[in-house]
Amino acid sequence: MALTLLGLSGALTHDPSAALYRDGRLVAAAEEERFVRDKHAKNRMPYEAAKFCLDFAGIRPAEVDAVAIPFAPISLLGPARWHYARRYWYAPDRALDAILTGNRRFHRYRRRIEWCLQQLGFDLRKTEIVPVEHHLAHAASAYHCAGFQEKTAILGIDGKGEYATTFFGYGENGRIHRIKEFYDPDSLGGLYGALTEYLGFEMLDGEYKVMGMAPYGDPGRYDFSRLARFENGELKVNTQYANVIGFRRYKEEGKGYYFSPKLVEWLGPKRAGDVADDPYIHYAASMQKLFEDLSLQMLDHYLGDILRETGRLAFSGGGALNVKLNQKIIARPDVRELFVQPASGDAGTAVGAAAYVSVQRGVAVEKMEHVYLGPAYSNEDVIAACARHPAIRWPGSRAGWSSDRARSVAGRSLAARALPVSPTGSTRRSSFANAGARSVRACSIPSRRRCSAARIRHRS
Ligand SMILES: [Fe+2]
């Protein structure tokens, strides 16, 4: 059965992306930020990414059977909106809003997607837009892309989608079954993000820095267990301290944060500057430990039986980018195979939503073997990129390197392109920053795929 599906993410105002499936094959996928050179491409729609996917595949908008979006209306009959309203009782405007107009965000997003599609040349009267719940899209990006044939446990740990923050389920015979979800504000990803803000980084960006700080600290120095607990199958984040909204937010210079003044009273001032020092390194260590401990407890509670039965786990959501947690998961004796979706952040939900709709329509999707699904660069492109940036003029000869489909749809460091340079010298970092040359990135990891290398002459 011929089926062409375009997945478009960007509902949550960050990391918009596009993915194109044709007859179950992921032909192209790309993140908007790589085209517009704006990290996380906040408040943008995936116009350039979608345009690339269509152009690369040689497909006209009229040939797309459906557009899958990883954000969906949530019924008032389910528990999500009521949970949100009950837990945010102290912000009655937001609580009431969840009950009375709880899908307003979805409608706003849909209008923006429609606008984007129109710019791309779609005729909205003939375009089917299929909403997929955010966590189902994450789950699909893990399970459908894993290529596991056997029953597979599925874990999603995220900040927040529509309302869900955490997903436990399993995949069997190509279908995803939901076991349990947690809802905002009970979010481990959100808690980690709130502490990321407290530690002086940007939420939805600096979490990996907290993870990197953690090994320098002692997780036994401060007990963070008051911040969240998992009991009787339920996760509860302490909203006296974190995942707060409204008047409970800590504010500094007019900006509100997702932690409270009470947290500052307890731990001291929000970290400022760029020094990883005492006590903040210990806070990072304690946050990482709490995240790992609770994640593993939840995994065991909801998915332990399936893991003991089949040993297979597919994992996605922003929390799946925490490689220290992944180490702990793979170390479990009951986990024999772990597939972590490389694009576990929201960029990957374009892939997941499209994959989900493909399977729903009877077309199984192929295993995701790699992430090199973006634009390609030739030798000449690499040379020209270097030549465009005068900053790339250092003593000694240089080697620029770029694989085919060099822009990946996953973490930036995995991009299949590199410009190996000596790290010595005072102007290296600023030179690169000034060049803004993402197409000639330093320190990226070469792939084993076919590559083209260009030797760049020293130009002094
Ligand atoms: Fe997400």
C-alpha cells in the first residue's frame, strides 16, 4: 500500500522538526534549528525542515496522504485535565482553564501548523491532519523504530506533553498499549528542568550540563528526597519546591522560574556565573541520583514483569537523553536489549507521530538504523563553507570532513561532519562562535558511513 506521511513537531514551542515516511521507510528527517541556525528554534514552525524533506524526496504537497502532528486534544472524560486542576488548585485560573478550555493550546498549535502547511503549498481543504498524543508519538519513535519483533516494554520520561509527563506501556505485534501515565505537575523531567534553572542553566537545554556536573559532587551530602517520591504506584512532585506556576514561582529580575522561593530558602541563592563549585555540584549530584532512583523504581513497578519476560525496552522522551540513567537501565539484569530513540527530545516526535500513523494505516515502519537523514554536503560544499569564514585560518593544515546526509536528526554532537583542529590557542572557541559555522563543526563524532573528506589548505 502506497502511503506518504509527513510528521511535523513544534507544538511545545521548541525543537520543531519534520519527518517524511514513504511506504514505511523514513526517507528524510530534519530539525528546523539546523536550517535557521537558532538553537531549539523556539516559537518557530518546521517550515524549512518540512521543505527539505519534501524536496529531498521529490514529493509535492498534493502527494502527501496525511500530516501527523505529535499533539492532540485531551478528553475531559479522562484523568489528565482533572489531575492538573486538582494539583494546581493554588492557581485557580490555570486549574479552571484546564477543565473549561483544556485544549486551547492544541487549537492554537493546529492553526500554526495549518499556516505552515499553507506556506509550503498545501491545500488545506485536501490535507488531512492527524493528531497523535504527545507521549504516544514519543513511544512510537522508540518502539516502532527499535525493530524489536518480540513484546517490548516502552518507557517515556518527559517534561510534559499535553498533560502527560510519563508513559509506561508495551508494544506487541506492532501495536502500542498504554499501561499508565502520570500528569503535570508530577513530572520527573520537569523537576530536573526546574533544578537545571536553579543551577543557572536554561531549562530544555542545560539538563545535560547538570548531568555533567553531577559526577563532581557527592550525592550523599544533601538529601533531595523531599522533592519527589514514588509510592503506591504514583509519582508525586513536591510543588512547594518545584514544578510550580503562578505566585509560587521564584522571580529574579522580572523572570519567573519553575522552582519556588522555598527552594531558595532551603538550598541558598540560585547559582550564578560559570563556576561548578560547592554546594552546587552536590545539588547536581543529588538531583541526578533522585532522577535515577525514581526512574528505576517506576520502571520496575510498571514494566518489571515485561522486562523479566522479554528483556526488551524502548525508551524515549527528554529523560531518555540522560545517558547516566541509560547506563543504569542497561546494567539491570532483566534488560537484555535497550533501544533509546536518538532524537528523544521533541524533535523526534515528528518521526514518532508519522510512524504511529503509518502503522495505524497498515504500513509497518522500518527499523531506524541511523540518524543521518538531513541534507548532504559535497567536498565542494565543505571547502566553500570553510572559505566563507575567515576565522578558519589557523597555522597548520586542516581537514574538513562531512558524510553524506550530514545533518542528523538527533543530538548536535552526533552530526556527521567535523573540522578537526588543534584545541590550543586563545581564539579557537570565539573564532568558531563568530563563524557560526554549524556546517563545519569542531569535535563532532565521525560516522562509519561513507564520507567525503576535503583537505583544506592553510591560508595565512
Ligand atoms: Fe516531549
